[in-house]
Amino acid sequence: MPNIVIIGSGPAGVSAALYAARAGVETTVLTKGPGALDRAELIQNYYGFAEPISGAELERRGIEGAKALGVQFVTTEAVGLTYMDKLTVETLAGDFPADAVILATGASRAAPHIPGLAGLEGHGVSYCATCDAFFYRGRDVAVLGSGEYALHEVQALLPVVKSVTLLTNGSPLTASFPPEVTVCPEKVNAILGEERVSGVELSGGKTVALSGVFVVLGVAGSTALARKLGAEVDGNRILVDEHMQTTLPGLYAAGDCTGGLLQVAKAVYEGALAGTEAAKALRKG
Ligand SMILES: Cc1cc2nc3c(=O)[nH]c(=O)nc-3n(C[C@H](O)[C@H](O)[C@H](O)COP(=O)(O)OP(=O)(O)OC[C@H]3O[C@@H](n4cnc5c(N)ncnc54)[C@H](O)[C@@H]3O)c2cc1C
């Protein structure tokens, strides 16, 4: 039986799962836990509730309904996306190969407001080690981050680059990094460089000379995962066609990660469409 792997258990991911499972496709949802909906105290503008419902309760009911249809939920964090002979989601709980993948990880985090960062994007500031490591072979680079996602990107860089410095920007380490990585725990004051990145200035005034800075803060969002396979994104928004397919066949996106109206109704609609279209494509193929 063909299978679909969905990343995210918010309204978009769960709605996609309901439609995929009912279309007879083996459906797995990978989730690191509650998303934006969980933070909504009361939802008053979603169809079908005479009394407002808490976001957490709406989310719980959605997941319960999908489980009742046989959807499998795995609590883990997705850190990578590859294509060998099949799309494969890399997670902290291992690899999940899939005939189709639906990205539904919610709105991406904004990049940190560090002077110099935005202006040097594409000129030494990168958001994807898998995509760009090759351009930095034999060079000194830094990874801006402190968790499992940062570790995943460090591992992609180490075999290619000369050295990796980890800039935690004042956050505590939440993963165990290899000893060859130099950890700088200070806040980052600025990314330095005119035309290209030449280094960073840390709080206290220390500078580190670098050719590149990879921004890998927090958890991998849909745009970061999409970028890994070269799917087109526009800022923090994943570009999709009328079937919710990204520019990469078999890779779909739904919900807040595609931009537009950041609301439950739109996430549910896009999830329904992504689940239906992904299942339809698998039946045809
Ligand atoms: C405070 C607040 C109030 C709101 N009020 C309303 C309202 O009144 N009405 C309304 O319609 N909308 C409201 N919203 C917006 C609504 O919650 C979102 O539009 C909706 O939840 C988007 O659904 P989603 O499935 O795209 O993303 P989310 O609900 O954010 O779900 C994302 C999912 O992806 C998972 N995830 C992310 N990264 C990874 C990873 N790397 N690996 C594994 N899993 C991952 C998360 O754990 C989560 O399960 C509110 C939002 C907030 C924050």
C-alpha cells in the first residue's frame, strides 16, 4: 500500500491525514507536539461550535478523530528531508521513507534580529547546510543554533568544511555536539562583512573570522525542510500549486507554512486538499 508521511499535527496536518487515510493510503503523522493552535485560548470563529472552544481541546479532538481512522502518530522531531530512491523524512526517531510527504509544520520562526544578518543572506548567510555546504568546502563556518536541528546541520558540514563554530546566541545547548565543534555561548552582536560574511562579533567585543553563517535556530520548519530538496520558497512561505504541491513532485505543503490567512479554517482546507491530491497522485502513479 502506498504511504504518506505528514510532518505536523496541527489542523493542517491532521486534516490532511483524515483525507489521506480515508482515501486508503497508509498515513503517518510525525509531530513534536502541540503547535500554534494549542496557544489559542479560545476559538470563536471556526465552523460548528456554538460555544467557543479552547485551541488545545480542538487540537486534541482533531488528533483523536484521525487516530480513530487508523492514522499513526509518532512523537519526534523532523530534522531533515532527503530523496534517494524515495522521499525520506529524517527524524530523531530514525528515517521515515514515504511515497509522498506533506509539510504542515505551521508558520516558520522569524530569523533573529542580528545586525548584518538580513543584508548578507545569500552572501555567506545560509539557512540550509545540506544545500550550501559544498560552497564552503575548506572554509571556516559557523552554525547559529543550539538544538538537535543545529546538530543535524553541523553533521552535514563537518566532512566538507575546515571548521565549525557553534554560536548559541546565549541559548542553552539542548543537544550533544561533537568535540571538534567550538562552542561560543555568547550573544551574537553582529554579522560582519561588506559584500560577503567575514565573521561575527560576540557580546564582549570578541570577533571570530568566518566565511559563512548557517542559521539553524530552534526546530526545522517547513520552509527549511522544503529548501533542503530545492523546493521553491518565498521568504517564510512555501510556494504551492493548485494541488498544494510544492515545486517538487510528491512534496506537498499546507496550513500556516504556505502563508496567507493564518487561521484554522484555511489550515483545515489546505490540509484536506493536500491529503486528497497526494492520495490521488499515488493512485494514478
Ligand atoms: C495565540 C493564538 C491565537 C489564535 N487564535 C486563532 C483563532 O481564534 N482562530 C483561528 O482560526 N486561528 C487562530 N490562530 C491561528 C491558528 O492556530 C493557526 O492558523 C493554525 O494552528 C495553523 O495550523 P497548522 O497546522 O498550519 O500549524 P500549527 O497548528 O502551528 O501546527 C504545526 C505542527 O507542526 C509540528 N512541528 C513543527 N515543526 C516540526 C518538526 N520539525 N518536526 C515535527 N513536528 C513539527 C508542531 O509540533 C505542530 O504539531 C491562533 C494562533 C495563536 C498562536
